[in-house]
Amino acid sequence: MHLTWRRTEIAKVVLAGLFALAPAVIADGVPTGLPPSPTFGIAKFTQPMLRFDVLPRVPVSSLNPAPTAQSNQTQQPVDPLLGGGTGPIEGRPPGPIWAHQEFTKFPPKFAVDATMEGAKVNTVYDPGVAAQFNSGVGKGTTVRPRFHPGLPDQGPLAVWTFNGTFPPKLITVRYQEPIIFREHNKLPADKNKNGAGTGPGSNFGIHSISTHEHNGHHGAENDGFTGAYFWPNQFYDYHYPVVLAGWRTINTGATDPQAATPNPNDPGKTNIPGDWHETMSTHWFHDHMFSFTSQNVYKGMAGMLNIYSAKDRGNEAINDGVNLRLPSGTAKSFGNLEYDVNIMLADKAWDTKGQLNMDIFDFDGFLGDRMTVNLFDNPFFEVEARKYRFRVLNAAVSRFFKLALSDGSPMIQIANDGNLLPHPVVLTETDEIGIAERYDLVIDFSRYTPGPNTKVWLVNLAKQTNGKRPDADLSLAQALQGDANDPVVGKFLEFRVVRKPAVADQSQVPDPLIPNPTLPVNTRTRLFEFNSGASQPTLANNQEPLVAAVPGSRAEVTAFIGPWGIETDNQGGTLDADFGRISAAPSFGTREIWTLKNGGGGWDHPIHIHFEEGIILDRNGDPNQVPPWEKGRKDVYRLRPGGSVTLTMQFRDFQGMFMEHCHNTVHEDNAMLLRWEIDNGGAPFVKKLPTPISTPQGVTFVPPDDVLPTAF
Amino acid sequence: MTNSIASRIPIALSLVVCGLVLAAAPANAQTSTVSSFTIQVSGTASAVKTGLSETVMFAGPLVVNATVTTDPALGPTVALFVDGRGVAGTGNKTKTAYANTCVATLTRPFGPTDAIQTTFAFFQDTAGGYMNAKTGLLTLNLTYDTATMALTNVTASVGTM
């Protein structure tokens, strides 16, 4: 038999082997596991933080070929480096189960046509606001792919981003305005071309990709399932219907005026079906490639998505009794960004040539030694003396952030994980923000007198020198002094209060914001324990030798080993990820209670459950330990060392296979991830969904032969 | 897509074995010790530092919950949950009531003692009062029994930065 391996298997096993060979501790107090990032003489706060680059909306009719409900399996030649022959132009798995659910009911109204490709100069930058609201940088300004003007450009193999450019991309949508997000994979066909080769850690990332819209309420075919990845020269159509959860059963006649979407060209609104208590606001989208999420996201595959509703419409002036009038602006009916700013936090590292690098051999996690905001190293941002909303995203690999203003002034948290809280929470220090968590914070700069020297900084209080968890939360005074062992402690974003607003601030931060939904009767409970020391039974069950796995076999493409894993319902021990295994299968239309337990060591895990928003019922068995900023809906649940979280979720509206995993993406990749699914809501879904196996030549399916006893 | 790896098998096999050995290693043993203290705390926020027209006097219960978890690699760590929402604030001139959002979840290294400073917001307990919140400072001194890893004493005070 000809011995063959898929590239993911090779990489994974090599990584697993090298785990023992890799340095287990940081060198010289620098947390990257690599030589310290050279500074190239750059100083903090010497470049502007550019706002996100708003992706243009295009007519659906401009897409060629036109989007289709089922995956477009038109054949095209496949690069010899990918095995040659022919394969489908679209990487979405074929057939009715992976067809866009409710494509006829929610036909796309517009499209976003984007690429994933190597770093290049941005000549079409659009911040969505005039230059005066973007530290003087206007639309059309050339933006080079670099973390700072004093650093070299990133090469096309070092950084891969949406459209290949800086800054990160923003998609703006409104409820009941379905979109097609067409993503073209323009990465190199040669899998070895994943880095500049300029130094240790310069080669990382994989050219097959899957984009997760975190945490969209739509079918699994659009969720960026970890096994539904697509290849260079393919595209994938993601269909985001942008609907309120519960639309099948709640407010079906769209009679509740609170459940509405803003009209695009006038101050009015249009009622929509669903539960307005499930209104979402701040999402992000990022790669979810099986076993390579950490590397690909770190390499730049991340953007944000703002969802506008009648409650949170991005217009602070419209006073219709529904609009919450949060800081935003007034010029447009919805989606004003003047005072509504997306902020993506991520620690990075680079080599002696200034090219992005990453230690992929430390399975505890990866930490950078440089702080970036929207991919810019320690920048400044000009603000007016008024209220702003900052949609803060932790897009790091393994790092937690704890934020405060340098003068200790209060901020108001209005949303957690993109969901407006029941009540605003005034904070002077945030909680540790786990990876993938989003904190929407309102900062009122009217307390400062504008002037050339009026500055206040965002400060990181969380010291972290190991990927497992923060070492300590420092006091503000300590953090302001910096920390010799963690360069990311301290000031990282300078706000310059440059002027008074030309127009009076009309924004509000009302109380209440969005109360939690009324919950139906619970149907069952499940327990998930997150541990180290996991095992992978799949290979043995399939009686296939690891090294000589049969091409196309289940074991070859879905089974990996890694130190991290999940035990489900106290059965079968702690298991490594296998996206062919069904660990849970809630019934369509039900509610369940899930407990997430941190099973070992002193580490922390921010656990993400796809598709459905949950409500935390208790921490460590105690409802009183749920802090006010976690009283709303969430999709990332930080366990804390020795801790547990009990939450409840509803499973409704759409079906398919989803995931639950640690969003310390190094843990996720190695291999703290499981598959759960909703499959009994009617045709074409079948109980125990077939597992897709992606190749450039097409997607095949294998039956789910590993179903945990308590899954159904 | 497939990749011929015949030439890589020896090294790959050794790495596989290495990886499997690691993957099969038992989970690190964990011990968590949970202890809790409720103490009475008091202090003042001076008008000079808050910009308010009066000094705010604080008094009330403070709950400190400590979960100490062993970690074979990194040493024990403490997950603290501090809840001072029951601490009442009163203006010394107007007798205005002040509410607070003094809730902190903190990660701390474990040791026989720990001195912590954390800030919190307080504001007039009126509709919309949170829009004009001020900053208070909570100073904590924790003592642990290093054998049992339980909290043995907590002292705290409230003030301003």
C-alpha cells in the first residue's frame, strides 16, 4: 500500500512529537518562546490607530457565478501541488444538508465579496467615517501592511488577511437583511509557502480555511465548521440571514414593535419576527481551520461584524421609543461609526526582519511581546470630548486582557459577547477579557478638557507569561509602571482628547438595555469537563495504523492527538478532538442546561459554544458569583482556575453540526474541541449527520461511527 | 490531496510515539480549596479627589471568596471573587445614598499573604446616577494558611486613588 498522509496529519503528529522537544519555559522573561521582538527603534503612541476597513456591499447580481442554495460543484482544474485533477469551484460540502437553510425565505439582499490572501498595500481603505473621526486618516489613504511605519512591510507569506490588507475588515449588517459573504481563497497552493523563512517561528499557518461568523444565528453550513474548509482557488458562500433567534416560534407575525430593523434611508423601522430579547450587536469572524485556528487567526484571519437593529441602530438621535440611542452618530439612518469604534486587541511578535512569527511548539499557548490594536503597535486615537462606544474584541491566541483607563476613571460596559446587557455596568477595571470575548465599553471623554496635551490611556492590568492563564491581575499603579517579564502590561492605546464635538452629544446609556429572554422548560442537563491528558480512541476504533492511514478514510482526516481534551457526561475519559465524533445532540426546539467544568491544573479556558447564546445560571454552583457583566447572554464562558460555569441555551431555528471548544486557540487546536449537532428538526437532516471530508478534488462524507452514549 | 511521506516515516514514527506518550499521560492532579470571608469594611472617599461636593462615607459587608488551585507546572493560583455591593455609601453633608459596582474577579499568585489594590465605581443611587460615577479604591490584605490553602484572615479598607 502506498503510504500517504494528509498535510494536517503530518503537521499535527510532528507537532505532537515536538511537544516534548520544545522549550517548556519562556526564555529571558519574554513570553513568546522566541527571541524578543526587535523594536526597530519605534516608540509607543507614535502612529494612529486606524479604524477597521469597511468592506463594501455589492449587489448579489454582481457575483459570478451567482450564489446557489446548494454548493456549486462546477468543476475546475486543481493545481498539481494540490493533487491535480479537477475539483469544485466552491468548497462548501455538496448536497442538501449543507445547502443554505431557508435560502428562499431569506434571500440575500446584498453581498460582500472578499478574498483571503497574502499581505499587500491597501489602496481602497474605507474607515466608514470622515478623516476627522479617524485621527486624520481618510478614505482612500494608502495603508501599507505593517504594524508601525518604523517596521518593515509584512510579506505576503508572513501575514494573511481578508483582502490581504490592513487594517482588519468590518462588515455592517442590519437585521432581516440577509447577505452572502463570498470568500475566495487566494492563498498559495504550495502549503510550504506559509512564511517568509526569515527566522525562528516565521513559518506557520495553513492554506485551507474555514471562516466562523462568531456567533451568528444561522445554519451550520454558514458557521465555519472546522471540517468544512476550502482550498486555494476555491470560494465559499456564507449566507447570513441575520434574523432574531426564535423567529420560527416567537413573534411570528412581527407584531412586537421592539423587534424591528432600521429602515435604511429614513428614521423609521420595520417590524420583524423573532424575540427582540435575543438582539445581537458585536460579532467577529475568523478562521476555524481544524488544528490550525491559532496559527491562521494569529496570521491575520480576523474581522468584525456589527449588527444593527431598531434597539441598537447606530443612530443616537432617533427617539422612537425603541432605539437605545447609544453613542454612534447621526448622519445616517443606521450604522453611524463616528462615535462607535471597533477595537481588536492582539499581542504579536516578530523576528529580526520584522516579520510576524509564532512559536507553534508550546501547547500551553502562545503569547506575543508586542501589543497591537487593529494590527497597529501601541497606537494613539483622537477623540472628541464626548461619549464613545468601543467594541473591544480580544483576538489574541492565548492572552487575557484586563482593561482600565490610566486615571482610573469609570467606563460603562453595555454589552458582553456582542449582546447588550440587561443593565449597564459601571466599571473602573474590566474583568479579565478572555480570548474571543467582546466587551462593548462606553467611555465619556467629556470629563476632560480638550487640548494638545490632554491624553488618557487604556492600560492592560493582566500580567501573563504562560499561555495557560494570567499570572496575576495587577493594580493600576503597578501596571502603569510596566512589567519586566511581560511587555504587554501597561499602557497600550493613547486617547488624545483633541476637541469638543461640533454637534452636541445626543447619545444615551439607558437602563435597562435588553432584558434576558423568557426561558422555556429545561429538557436535560449535560456536563463537559475540560482537561489535559486526553486520549484519542478514534484510530484504535477504526483499526487503522496511524502512520499508514488510508487516504480518504475517517481516521486519516478527522482524528488527531493533543494534550488537551474534553470529557462529556463523565463517560469515556477525556477525549481529543475528532470532528467525526458526535458528543451532544440536543433536540430541535428545546432548552438544555450545560455545565462547563475546569478539570485540571491551574489553567484557565475561555470556552466557546457555537450558534446559540447562553445565559449563565451560576459560577461554581453559586448564582451570586455571576458578576453583573455576565448577567446577559454570552457565547464565551471563562472557566477560571478550578472553576465551573452552568449555563442554559435554546436550540432552535437552524440545524447542522456545530462546535464547542476552548478559545485559547492553541488549546482548541491541540485538541480541546468537540462536535455537537441539531439533526432532528426535519428533512434534509438525518439523525447522526455524515461527516464531511474536504479535499481540493471535492468533499466526501463518512457516516458518524463514533457517537457518545449520552449524545442523543 | 495526498502527500507521499515514505522518506519521513522514521522520524515521523518517533515523533508519533513521543506524541502518543504525551497524549496518554494522565491529567495533572488538581486540588482546589475554596474559602470565604465576609467582613465589615469602611472608609471614605474624599471630596477633593472625587470632585464631589462632599465626602462619601462607606460602610458595609465585603465578601471575599478565594479558590486556590494547585498547578504542578506553575504553582498554586488564586481565583478571587470580591463582592462589595453591599457596602453603603453616604454623603457626609447631603446624606445622599451612593451605590457601587464593587465586584472584582482577580487572578493572584498564592502565598502566605497578599496585598491587593483594586478600584471600583460608585455613584448616586438615583435614576441615571451611574452616568456620573466616581472611582473608589479598595485595599485588601489577605492571609492564607499555606498548608490548607484556606483564607485565614481578611482586612480591607475603602478610599480613593
